[in-house]
Amino acid sequence: MTKPIRYESLVPPRDDEERELMDPESWDWESSQEGEPAPNAGAILEVRFTREEFFALARLARENGLNPVEFLRQTALDRIATGARAS
């Protein structure tokens, strides 16, 4: 069983224009168009490290011939590929 789609916002509108745009009753349902999904959709993550953590990460990355970002990416993908569980 699928859940019904919720159209209401989780945050209140900032002004009258946004209130109207957020109101499903004001939408033109008869003229809707289906869009094409992005062919290579993905996500960009922002992660904060302390100075000491970053230096240790950079050292490990350098030892593996990678920059820190690629080292983190490869490490995470390797864990996913092996089905490793978080400790």
C-alpha cells in the first residue's frame, strides 16, 4: 500500500507570493509537464574535521597516492562494496 502524497510544506511561507506558490489549489494541474530526470544525479557532502583529524586523513591519502577527498570517497565505496557494517 502506498502512502498518499503530501503537498503541504513543513515550513510556513515567508510572504503572500510564496503562500500562493505553496498552495496546491492554485496550481495548474491541467498543464503539468513531466520532466526528465538528471542522468547522473548524485550528492555532494560537506564534512568537518578537526585540524588533527584532517592532517591524519591527508597523510593516509598521500600514502595511498590520493587527495583527501578521493581517499574518503574510495574508502566509503570500498566499505559499501564489501558490505562492511559500521562499528
